[in-house]
Amino acid sequence: MPNGLRKLAGVVVAATLLCGVAGAASADSELRGALSHVPAKFAMDRNGIAAIFVNLSELRALYAGNFASMGRRMSLGGNDTTKAFFSSAESSWQGDTGLKRDEISSFTEYGTPPRAVVLWRFTRPDMVDPFVTGLAKRGFSQIDGTWRNGDPLKVDFTKRNPNNPFLGPLGRASMIAPLKDGIAQSPDPGAATEAGAVSAKTSLAGLAPFEAGLDGIEKVAAQGSILQAIVLTPAIWMQGDDVTDLMATSPTVDKKALADKMAERAKKPITPVSMGAIIADVETKEPAGSGVVIALPYGDCDTAKEGARIFADKWKNAVGRDGQTGAQRTGREPSVTVHQGKEACVALLSLVGTPDAERGNSVLRYITGAIWQRDFKALQGG
């Protein structure tokens, strides 16, 4: 079977395994708590990204509240809300939101703009009611269960304010639905309302593959912290320098070129398609280190071991568009373990080592950059 078709078959298998496996998730980490508000359906989002998480509490603790250092660490969190959080002065942020910046625990984004959702988790659940009560003073009114400061999905450039998270650089109105520990914000009232109705069992964190992946990552980070994370769907395996990309980028494909590409890819083993992936920015204390932990959940441990082996081999040997491998770009080699969860087995790949200068994370920057450029060879074609 050609490589591209093997990938597609793997995605179908992963989709089947994800269906109907929701269970009860514990609430150990900030990451798990945030993902417990993301609807489970985003586990199969076709753009390859299920959710993006930024742990503001842990970033504050690591950098003693230094916003410049916190911002340098971030490789994720490119939505307008997170940008406003880092760009605004404390006084203007507090005036626009009624919150101090250190009262927000994390931001999590999911979905596709303009209907994307940003979840705000507060440092204390008892802050939700006072926040909602104060919305009326900030130009919001309640309609059909959501609080709104304008018309859904409407852009009003006269109200644009990049430092105001409820208006942003386009002056787009925000729809807000309260959660038990924060709020859901979106330009689309339906998307905000949907987030407010999610329970742990119907969330991304409640799906057995991701629950097992979170268990594994939390075990690695037990003596440290999870600062950021990106959650991928099986669709990410369809990206990269592969037959599918060749066909997608050209309306007329030379038959010989296509045949050569298929023959070339058929000789190279792909990383088995897992039921998603969690890529976490981890800081450890004993020993002191920083880097990335990747969780790839599979249906059985034999496949998980094979997935880990091929990932590690491609990390070391598969060359990206810049002519370098992941190992060459980062100077890190993955240590591999397998974690057996209740209903899934996870390949855990740890790329943690000596902390970078200024306590950044060059490994995460490389990986996320490769994902945005459809060039993450350790998972994708190549």
C-alpha cells in the first residue's frame, strides 16, 4: 500500500478507536483541567490541531512574574486574547477585564477562527460570579445565556484595541459563557455556549487516549511543571512532504513524478498513526532541565513501542527542508518509555536536557515551527 494510503488507513483506525471511549478524568494538572472544557469532537479536527494551552500560573512562578521572560518562553498562544494579556499594562488590563493578570491561571484555544474559543481558567473558582456580575459595567449584555459586547462575528474597526482582549485588533465582539472555574470566550455565541456545557466525560481530557497521554506526561512532570502544550489530532499525520501534499499543491501532477514519489515513500516506514498526540513544554527540578515530552497514545503497547522506535529513528535521521534532522537542530536525543493506561498504551518520548539560555525552550520552538511549516518529519512524511 502506498505510504499516503497507509497514513489514511491509520487515521481511520484512530478515529474508530477514539469513538465512544470517554471515561472519568481526574483533575491533576492545570493542563488536564483546561482540556476538560474542550469538546471531545475536536479530537478529530481535520486541521490537525485539537487545542493549544498556555499555563500562566507556572510561567509566573518560573519567571517570578517577569512578563518579558514569560513572553520569550512562549512558542504557543498566538491568539488575540493571549497577545493582549502580554502587551497591555496591568492597569488597562484590569480596567478592561475586572481581573488582575495574576488571577488568570491559563488560556486554552481550540477551533478555527473566527469561531475559535479561548478558555480562561481563573486561579479560584469563586472569582467567576463576581467577574460575570461586572460584565454589565464593561459594555456587555446577556442574551440567550451568553454575555455579549456586540453582534456575533461582527468586525467594527472603530472599536479596535489590540490591548483589550474582548475587542482585539479588529474590534470583533466577544461572546462569553461562564464555566465552573473560568469563562469561554468566542466571537460565536454557539461555540461559547457549547464550551459551557462540556463535562469532564464529554471533553478532550475524558477520551481514554488523551487521558492516558496526560497520565504519562504528568508522571514525567511530577517534580516540575507543564508550561505549554499543543494537542494534535490524527490528521497531522497527513501533512508533510508526502504524496498527499504533492497532489494538493498542484492542479496538474506529472504522472511520473507522482509514481516516483509514491515509490520513494513506500520504502520509508512512517510513524504509526496514533490516536492523537500531546506535545508538552516541561520544566523539571530534579535534575534541573527543560524540554519537551511527547505522548503518542495507541491501542496496544506493541504498536506504541514500534511508534516510539520509528519516531526516535526519524528524529535522528529524517532531514527537514532546512537540511537538518531534529537531533541536529536541537542537540537532543529522545529517551523512550511506554506507559500503559486503562484503555490505551502511550509512547512517551522525552527530549528534556540542560535548560536553555534565559530559560527558553528551543526544542519546543523547533517542533512547533516544523508543525506550522508542515515539516515535522518525525511524525509526518519523509
